Amino acid sequence: MMNNKEPIDIIGEYPSDIKIWHFEARTYIPYDKANKWLVVLGVGEEHLDGYTFTQCAHCGAITEVGSMYTSRMIHTNVGFGYSVCEECYNKERKLEMDSLHDVQQ
Ligand SMILES: [Zn+2]
């Protein structure tokens, strides 16, 4: 977790093409509140050192890059997923599962 005693290295970019998938409506909607966060695309192994931080593209929390997941909902215009914290990823998975159950009924 974050250690406030040490300066932390926050990587990422301010996204210009970020949007969020709405599982129920099955469409993307703008996600403007993320425009001022430093975010990265889905985590690659080069970032798994545990000392590099970025912001969760879903909630903005400063998070160790090595503990993040590729979002099911927060995507670029061409569909690449941004990195999100574990808590948001679990929420996204639940929303996705709930929407699938709705379809099957
Ligand atoms: Zn989050």
C-alpha cells in the first residue's frame, strides 16, 4: 500500500479519449471526471515492480501499478482497457455478471 513517508513516483497520462461501458445500456458514455487523473492502459509486466504508482481510471485512487487490473469498463476510443484498482475491478466484474444474468432471464 501507499507509504506516505516516501516520495512516490506517479506515472500515467491525462486521458483524452476515456469512456465507460454501461453494461445495462450496452453503450459507451463519456467519463470526463477521469480527464484530470494520471492513468495508464492495462498493466504490463514491465510495471510489476511494486514501487510505481498511478491513478485508478475508475475512482482516481493512487494505486501501486503492480496490483492493478485491466478495466472491464473504462476504455479508450479503440477499446483498450485502462488500469483500475482491485476494488473497482471487482465492482466492474459484479456489474458485468449482473448484466449477463439479466440477459439470460
Ligand atoms: Zn478504483
